[in-house]
Amino acid sequence: MSKSLFRFCLWLGQGVMLLLLTLWIPFGFLEAEIASAGPVEWKEVPATEAGQQWWDIGSLHYDKDGNLSVLSRFTPALREGEKQQNGSLYLMHVDCDQKLFRDTSVNGLHRFRAEWKPSDGDGLIDAVIDEVCTAEVT
């Protein structure tokens, strides 16, 4: 086999390995996250005209900065003449002292550099913040 053909095969093999690693690593982390997930226990907050929201008691824990982290889900209210929209799943971080929150993940997609923000009078978010901040963290 010629030297250039050998180099091409070596280069191609490295590319295939890199592709396999690129695909394997994210899915490997995903599997580890799913495998370590505990039981889900949704707690619904009072519904508003905007819809319904729940937070998962089992996911409540302190993050590395001392703020609370919790899994939350939202389903928009059903409007007359419309079919039910899909809900959304959030990983919320809550600063109980300042009553601020940030969504660091929405439907499994990370939101890097998510900004802290107030609820701006959103009754569902206010209720989640109030309940999460008074809940017992295990």
C-alpha cells in the first residue's frame, strides 16, 4: 500500500473515532443523569389564567452557590378553540433572599449564562418561589 493511501486511511480512522467520541460523550452524560434521577414527586401550585405549574420535591437541592435548584414544569392554559399546547420542563435556580430565579435549562437544553430575574408578578413563578423557599431540603 502506498504511503499516501496509508496516511489517508489513518486520517479517516481518526476522523471516525473523533465522530464516535463526539456522539458518545454527550449521550453518555445524558444516560448517567437519567440513571441517577430519583423518583419524581410533582407538587402543583395554584393555577392562574396563564396555566398550571408544578415543581418536583425530589429534585430540590442547594447548588454550589447556596441557591436552591428545582425541576419545574409548566403547561399553558387551554384557550377556547385551540388544541392543548405542549408544556415545558425547566431547571430553575432560586435565590430565596432576593426572590429571584433563573432557568438554567429549558426542555433539556442548557441556557448558559442565564440571568437572574424577578418574577414580574407572574403568579405561578411567585408561588413556586414561595413554596420552594419554605420547603424542607433533604
